[in-house]
Amino acid sequence: MLVDPSGDLEGGDELLAEIYREFRDGLPARLEAVRVALEALAEGYDSEAAESFYRTAHSLKGTAPAFGAHGLVAPATALADVGRRWFEQGELDAAEASAAFEELERLRIEVERYSAEAEGEAAG
Amino acid sequence: METVFRVVLMDDDPDLRKLVKLTLEFTAGWEVITAADGVEGIEAVRSAKPDVAVVDFMMPGIDGYEVCRRLKADPETAHIPVVFLTARKELDRLKVEEVGAEGVVMKPFDPEHLADRVRDLCGGEKA
């Protein structure tokens, strides 16, 4: 964990813990946004869905490590990389979409693991 | 009177914005003004006249390069150092030089050491 939310920012401990909670609580919505976009793309290429998919995965890839959620980085990176390609090339194939669903499941498992660990740490 | 170092931070991720803002305020004592996209960020720079603008590359609307290009093209903001936040894969050093940015901080970065990195890239002035 890069910044210890249990208290090394003098006077900012509670705020920091709250920011960590918000990140953790917001993970299901991020996952859902990726899933909705991927399902739309699996039905047929759509530039808006491709952009949403890419941006959401990319954002998670860059933000997760700052919150110590290192397990999320590999699947989020895989999704962001393929999403970037889809967005830039304007197309995707069924095999890539299928692989992306597998990465999304990997991401979901890592989110559950991180959330459970973070809740455990918060509980003391 | 002590002068507070002021930074405009542009990043479209709300969780990262809050974390970086809090960390810079508490570890470095900086004043941090945040913006969720490039257009909002440019306005913030024009009105706040910060000591540095820290800019995420990948933002909806205009990207970090364009933000930097516009800030450097404006005589009111051209002198303000611009530091990019980016993942290594997205980095195009030629473009960074072309738009006149002062430096790059790679993601993932340690929020606690971000102030030091930005201070180094800006030549340590005032920070």
C-alpha cells in the first residue's frame, strides 16, 4: 500500500480512510461499466461503447496501484490494452471479446479479494 | 508572509484526484486545485495562476498534450510548468518535448513522493 490509510498523514487520517472507502465502494460500479460496454461490443462494434470500455479499464489500471490494489492491475491492463486497440481500429473479433470476458472475470475476482482484505484491515 | 505552492491537478479519475490532493496538501503543504478534464483544468490554470499544472494524459475531451499546447500558447499561462502523469506505454517523449512540458511522472506513482518528483521537475522553485 503506497499510502497507509491507518494513519501517517498527520490530521488527515480520517479523510484518507474515507477516500480509500470511496475507492473500494466504487469498484463494483467500475466493473459494471466495463461489463456493460463489453456486452454491447460483443453484440456489434460501437465506438461509444469502445471508448467507455477503454477509458474505464484504463482509469482503473492507473488508479488501483495508488490504493494498494495491485492485484487489479494485470486484468485492468489487459482490458485497457485490448480496449485501446478496438477504439483506435474501430473493430473487434469474437475471439478477442471472449478473451476480454475472461479478463473481466479475473478482474471481478481480484476486486472481491481486495475489498475483503480492505474491509478486514478497516475492521482492525 | 509565507507563500503557499499552488498546483492545478487535472485527472478524470475522482478517487485518484482526491487521494493526490489530500496527500499533497498534508505531506507537502501545497494548495491543490483539482479539475476533472482538460477544459476545466485550463480555466483553473488561467484563474488560479498556479506554480505548476499536473496533467493526466488520458482525459475525455482534450488530452494532456492539447492542454499543454494551449497553456504554452497563452502568454498568461506559458510560463507555468506542466508535468504530465502517464503510464509508460502511452508516453511519447517527442510529443512531450514538442508541446513544451517540463516533465513526466509515470503511473503508478507513490502519492507521498509526488511532491518531490514535481518539485524536481520544476527545478525546485518555491516548492
